[in-house]
Amino acid sequence: MCLLFLGIEKQAKEQSCDTYEVIVNLCWEWLDIYIGNGQVKEMYRMESGKNRPILVRMVNRMIKEKIVDSKKALKDSSISREEDFEYEMR
């Protein structure tokens, strides 16, 4: 149950807790979806570079599906999200 968020600029001296806040705020403000404590298993920036994708492993499949289904909400932004499958499913 993984999602990739692309196009989110990394802030100077960004810590993992900052990355969590960025995703929580993005989901709340843009997608009108609340991500509470315990709904995210793991979250981190991948690879290297300035605008590295953020991988989010969700605990709750329903929240993940809501995020995937909210296609129109991010239409006018540089941010996108994609479903990423676990290694076993690939």
C-alpha cells in the first residue's frame, strides 16, 4: 500500500518529521483527506537531488484509495501522486 508523491520541492535542512508534515498538510489542504497518527507506516524521500519523490507506505487501504482517486484535486499543481506497488506485487 504505497504511494509516490512527485514534484514536492525539498526544503533546506528538511528532516523526516518535516516530510511527514508536508504530506499531511498536502492531503488535508489539497485533497481534503485527513491522515492521522497510525495511518502511515513509513515515509521518506527517495534517491538524490532537489525534488526527490516521497514514498509513503500507508496502513489504511481506504485512505490510500481516497488519495489515489482524488485525481482532479492536484490537476493545476506541479505535484502528482502515483500508486507504487510492493516488490512482491511487481
